[in-house]
Amino acid sequence: MNEGDSWRSSLWRGALVPSLVTTVISIPVGFLVRGSAGLAASLLASVTVIIFFSVHLIVARISRSLDPSSTMLVAMLSYFLKVALMAIFLILVTRLTEAESIDRPTFAIVALALTAAWLAGEIRAFLRLRPGLDSRQ
């Protein structure tokens, strides 16, 4: 594994650990508060958010050897596709499932909590790595 892969893996682990902790807490809480619909919503939100945020690290790994213009094109395209696929996914979940089977407020709360956990973990990991720039030098 080269230095770039190690850096990206550290970012992914740094974000994944707090997200998994949040997931482990949110699943039983969702079940206790909203029953089986809360459990289903917590599970679905957890999987959705973790996949959504993992994609950008996968894209970074794939595009690491591209020139800057191509990297920007790949990054923007992947972002657009992620947002479009997320919109389609949410529309499908809303249309194809009953509110009694997947609790919408629980889904929203868990998705927001996981997003905050992922971003906080990724920022913390990034600040610990200090890639390429060290202001103390």
C-alpha cells in the first residue's frame, strides 16, 4: 500500500468508526422509540449514509493518478450522480413503502446523526494526518 492509499484508508477508518458507533446506538434506540418501523428506518439510514460518504473516498482512490482537470471532472460527476441517485432512492422509498414500515422521522434523525458523526470523524482524521502541509515548519 502506497502513501496515498494509507492516507485515504486512514480517512475512511477515521470516519467509519464514529459512524459505526452512532449506528450501534441508533438501531436499538430507533427500535425502542418507534418499534419495528424505527428499527427499519435506522438500518436503512445507516447503510445509506455510510455508502453515500464512502463513495467519495473510492472515487479519490480511482482518480489518484489523473491530471487535475480530469480529477475535478470525475469528482463533480461522482457528486452529481450521488445526489441524483440519493434523490431517486428517497423517492422510491417514499413511494414503495408505507410510513408504518419505515418511520420517516427516525430515518431523518439517524441520517443527520450519522452525517455529523461521519464528517466529524473525517475532519478529525484529516487534521491528525496533516497531509502535505505542516504549519509548524
